[in-house]
Amino acid sequence: MSTPTIAPVIELAGLTKAYNIGTPVETEVLHGIDLSLAEGEFAALIGPSGSGKSTLLNIIGLLERPTGGRLSIGGRDTARLSEAEITQLRGRSIGFVFQFHHLLPAFTAVENVMMPTIIARGAADDEAEAMALSLLDAVGLKAHAYKKPSELSGGQQQRVAIARALGLKPRLILADEPTGNLDTHTADDIFALLREFNRQTRCACLIVTHDPRLAERCDRIVRLVDGHIAGPV
Amino acid sequence: MKLRLPFAPLVALRFLREGRMQTLLILAGTTGGVAVIVFLTQLITQLQAQIVDRVLGSQAHVVIRPTEEANRRAIDDQGFATLVEPRAQRLRSVDQWENIARLAADMEGVTAVSPVVTGPAFAVRGQANKSVALMGVDAERYRRIVRMEEYMVAGRFAVDGTRAVIGSELAKDLGIRLEDKLRVALPNGRDEQLQVGGIFDIGNKDLNRRWVFVTLPLAQSLLDLPGGVSNLDLTVADIFEAQAVADRLKGATGLTVDSWMQTNAQLLAALRNQTVSNNLIRSFVVIIVALGIASVLVVSVVQKQKEIGILRAMGASRSMILQIFLIQGAVVGAVGSLFGSLLAFTLLNVFSSIYRNADGSPLFAAELEPRFILMAALVATLVGLASALIPARRAARMDPVQAIRS
């Protein structure tokens, strides 16, 4: 485990999350999470279903706000940020890879990869397209750049999703079971790709996985049980 | 260099293209709605213009007459029982008519002034006599009030000496042809032998039977109005401003000034009612089109839930999502108005070839004024935008996590 010398990419302190607050069915799913991830760190987040993995990932990804505790991204306390700042921070510093890839079916592979750039800059430009093409090249899909997601296989779609997550050179990549619906061979490929980019760009990665084989190959394993961090295995 | 659309229009157009059937259906609905509105508006505008044109084809826009004579009490009516009899209105001249005519001609909005002397007479030929209205005019000036030259069936609209112009019905009744003689006799005992130099058909049998045009001096002497005129006929630039012009003239001269809008009050009321019902139909069509666009977009928001979530996760703000759906509404409206105008043009062509006047000419022209197309485009785009508002706000408010999970 590396010892961070600079501010960690993410830092969670006593973070809690509850749903249906103030109603009889109020449920707390995360009970005081302390976690930090340094630049270049490649961590697996594991735990049984319903342990709060996805919720934790969504909170770190700024898609949901925590109920209590503190979440800092790149040293900025997110509680003080406005909705617009949160959206901007999410777009510029976090790359998502979802379980079911979640590509936009109406757009070609290269357009999907460019989309975060289009959102950040307002429109695509030649530089963004060149960048997207080189990313697709890096994931081995240059020949399929102008195909729609429906024309690609599951593994290819997930690779496009990874290329998309890397488009704006994020400092943090969050992947929610990126290999969940792929065969072992393809899963290994995708995992290797993520690992490769992690080495190249020194971005921090937090990967939710059910596959102990893949978790073993991460720098660090964070195990979540019933909303608590159970510590490294 | 490729065309690179900004984010919101890019996604909006892609969503519309992806929605194929839905997009086609809603475009068809908008097209139909716009076509109905444009078609109706153009048709009714044209028909109304024609009716007004026909009505005004045989009358002046504004007529100045002498004030009516009234009996006045010489003494206060307090304590006296009085019976005031209305006076019979004799034929009188407009006082100082040359000055009044000059004043009217200089008035803003007045394009032509023509002095007219008119009074009752009998047209006599052999044993037959018909009651007519003798019209003393200056043919040149009167042409600018009523386009007589367009109605001539024989000869020319010109009066000179004892040459006169009569209507086709009178000619038929008295068996008169061009250059035939005709005697007019007046109640005051005067009479004159006229020569018919022109026959008109103004499209109104009554007027075709009654109007006998002669020169101004001849009518003046026959009607005992030497140097005088019984009324001044005016043409105004904007026919619907006629009443305003009449009011101003009345204020300036103190004479009786009537506009065609007063003399044809019923026609005007009918036209207004037609306009109101047309507006009612148009409003309902607009509402139906708006509901159509809104309902399709509501469905689209639900279908695109996941995509909205992905876009939000990639940093798209709420307002960007809002824009995507507003643009879709506006695009449907704008494109629908384009197709709708084309359809309306086709309809106008088809119907103008089906519906014809008694004389076989088309009832209305198959033309579409650009201002109606512009109006339709503007209204449809705004309606599209407005109807997209609710779905767009729903999309913008969507929780990205829920959206992605669903």
C-alpha cells in the first residue's frame, strides 16, 4: 500500500447515508465510512449484495449527496459546493464505467467517447475527435469507431465505456462491476485495460467487483459489510 | 471541416432521429395542425377581402353630405306644449364644396375625392319609362371612387355634353343599344335628350337599372343645383380606416360624413363573427398540437431516462438536459410548420380548382402569403417550445442515480 505524500484524491470521514429520512421506514445504508484513496491507487471495493457498494460509489461519484460526514475530492470539501459546481466537478474529474456500459445508443462509439468533452466544452472539435480516436485505438477499437453501440459486442461496448471514462483525463475512475456481464476472458482484457490506464495516467481507481480473482490483482481491497468498512482482507 | 453542433442541439436532433416512429407521428400531427391553420387563415382572409372588395366595388369608402335640415324651436319649451314635425329633406348642395373637397383631399389617408350630383329622374323611351338616379360626375375623378372602366360591357365610361353611360338592365328594359337616344324627365319638369355612349354591368341588377351617368354641369342644371354638388365621394388608402377618416372629416367640417363601415354595419358584423370563429378553430388546433407534442415528449423523457442519467453522470447540468427537450419541441414545431405550409399550399391549389364562382373563375387564388408562413413558423416553434416545457423540466429534475438504475 502506497503512502500518500500529497492530498488524497478522495477522502471520506464518518460518511453516512440514510434513505427515507423522517419516515417510519428510515434506513441507514452507510454507517460512518472512513476511506481515502491516493493518486495512482487501484482499489477494489467488494462486499455482498446490499452492503452499500453502489450507494458508496454513487456518493463518491457525486451522483448522490451523503447524509452526514465529510467527502473531499481533490482536497475540496464537496458539502460546500453548489449543484452546478458539483456537476462540473463530476464532469471534469471523475470518469464512470458502469456495469452495463451505459453507452448512448443514438451515438457512434467515437461520439460516445467524445461526449464528456462535448459537455465540458459545449461542442466537439477536431482535437477532441483525434483524442477520442486515439483512446479507441488504445482500447483496440479503432476499426469500430464509427459504429453504433448496437453493432458492437458486450466486451467492445465496455471498452468504449472505458475509453469514454478516460476522455477528460479524470483524476478518479469509478467502475461499478465493469466486468460483471462479460466472460472471463473478456473480463481479464477489460481489467487489464483499466490497470494499464491507471499506470499511465496515475489516476485513482475504485472498482466494485464480485470477482475475487480480479480483486486479488488490485493494490488494495476495501471490503464493505452492512454499511461498514470491514477492512482489507 | 465537419459541422459540429453544440451539445444540446446535437443530442436533441439525435434523440428525435432515434425516435423515428414517434417523431414521424408528432411531425405529421404538427404538419396537419399548421396546414389547417394556414389554409383557413389564407382562405378566410381572401374570401373576406373579396366580399369587401365586391361591396366596395360599387360604393365610395366615405361620403360627405350636407347636414340634414331640422326644425328648431324658436322659444324655450318650458311651459309650452310644442309639436315639432320632422322636415322633408330637399336636395341641397354641400356648402363651399370646393373648399371641403380640397380639405378632404389633403387629409391623411384619403386618396381620391369626387364631387357627385345625384337626384331622381325618369328614363323615357317611347311608351316605357323607368325611374332612375341621375348621377352627375366628372368621369375621370369618379373612376377613382368606383372602377367603372372595369365594368363596361359596351362603349367607354366617359360623359360629355349629352353623352351618358347607363347600366345593362336599363338598356335591356328600354331596348337601348350603344349610341341610341334616351330622354330623361325630371319631377321639376325639365328634360333632356341623352345619347348612350357606354353601358356598364356593375354586378348588381338594381344599380344596373338605376344609375344614369351624365356630366356634372348637365346634372346640376337638370336638378336645379347650379354650381352645387349633392355629395362628395372619397376613397381612402386603408378601407378599415374609413370610419376614422369619416370621424375626422365630420369634426373638421360639421357635415354629415358616412363611411362604408356604417352603411354596411351588418356585413362588417358578419365578417367579424367569421373572424372570431376562425380564431376559435385556430386556438383549438394550436392546443391540440401542443398537447400532441407534449405527450410525445413526456413519453420520450421516460424512454430516455437512462440516457439522461448517463449524460448527467458525465457532467451535463440540469439546464443542459432542459435545453435538449426544449429544442426537440421547437424543432418539431418549426419543421412541422414548414411541411404544414407546403400542405396548406397544396390544399389551396386543390380547392381553388374545385370551388369556382358562377362565372367559372376560381373562388379564391391558390396563393400563400409569406407572412402567413412566417406567422405559422413562429407560432408553431413557440408552441413547440411551450409544450416541451413540462416534459423538459421533468427530465431536468430527474435523479441521475434513479435514471441510470431503471
